[in-house]
Amino acid sequence: MAAVLFDFSGTLFRVEPTESWLRAVLDDAGLTLDERELAGKARALEEAGALPGGASPVRLPEGLAGLWEVRDRSAEQHRAAYTALSRQVPLPDPALHDALYDRHMTPAAWAPYPDAAEVLRALGERGTGVGVVSNIGWDLRPVFRAHGLDPYVDAYVLSYEHGIQKPDPRLFAAACTELGTRPEDVLMVGDDRRADGGAAALGCGVHFVDHLPVTDRPDALLPVLDLVGHRAA
């Protein structure tokens, strides 16, 4: 394989737990909830699917399904979709819903999987191109820079910057073009079999990892280093 493409959320990085997300925003606003209420609000936000990179909604509100399907095509649609989900849960201050969205875009809200740096560094040392292909509505480059992983990434192809989202093969094609590689010489690594599996339609190899908490997935990326020498399916 001449290059490896990685998904972002659930593949290289994992977003913080919903309770930590809510607590950080409340702290910044100088607001407090008792622990029982905070835990209840966090559960409700998780069920609503309000945390980007977190759990999917248990049930989409009526009228939101169309926006949800195309949320990753623009920054405006992404924010609108997730803040609409958040607003299903009453919070002490309505401004907290936008603050929650803003929090999830900060490097502090994300942690790399334990083996991410090792794998990205090793690929670079081998001369293998590395791209990040993400369905997302904001610029994730600062997250990579803050965690010291940006030097290992050769190209970022983000859905909101292209107006198309995975599994559309055109997004993977854009990444191949940026890396100067043929799709048949590229491996796509991701956690979503539908979205990331779209690379197969272009001729790329595909390898999946499980979207687990960082502490529960210490070494799932390491097999990629063996796969780059083989054709993955």
C-alpha cells in the first residue's frame, strides 16, 4: 500500500464521555448541578445523540431526519443538527447548548487512541502516505496539532470542506488525489462499515476497528502496519 487513509472519530481519536463534556461547559459558565442531576442530564444528552463523535440518537426528533442525513456537508448544517438534538434536554442556561457544541471542537475534548502515534509515525518512517478522511463539520487540524500528531498527516479531506460526505466515493478520491496515489494502492481504516466502507467502491482496501473507549482499545491500530504490505479486503 502506498498510502493509508484514516477516519478521525472512533478510529484515531475518541471524544470525551458525555458527563465530562457537560461538566466542563458548566464549569466554564460558573454553573453547578448536584451530581445526581448532572448525571441525569448527561444521560439524556447521550440518548439524544447531542455529542458529536458520541452515541447516535436513540430517536431523531420529527422534522430533523433530513438535516441529520446531510449534517456533515457544511459547518452550518453540522452545528444546526447537533444543537437541535442538545436542545431536547433542558439546561440551566439556553446558551449552554451552543457552548456544548463549541466545547466538542476543542483539543481538550479529544484523546488519541494509545497506539495512534506509534502507527502514524511508523507509516511515515516507511514512506507511506497518510491521510485523514472525516465526516465532520469543523476543522479538526488543531486537535492533531495539540496532540502532536499533525506532523504525521500528509492530507486532510474533510466532508464540510468538500460538500460531500462518506460513503460518497468522491471524498476518498479527493484524498487519493491529494496523496498522489491510485485507489488500488490505498487502505482505508475506519470504524463505520457503511461510511468508511464506501472506499471499497473506489477500489481501495478497507480495514475496520471498533469504536470503543480509549482505555478499552490499546492496540487495534497496530495491525495496519502489517496490512500495508498486503491487499486488504
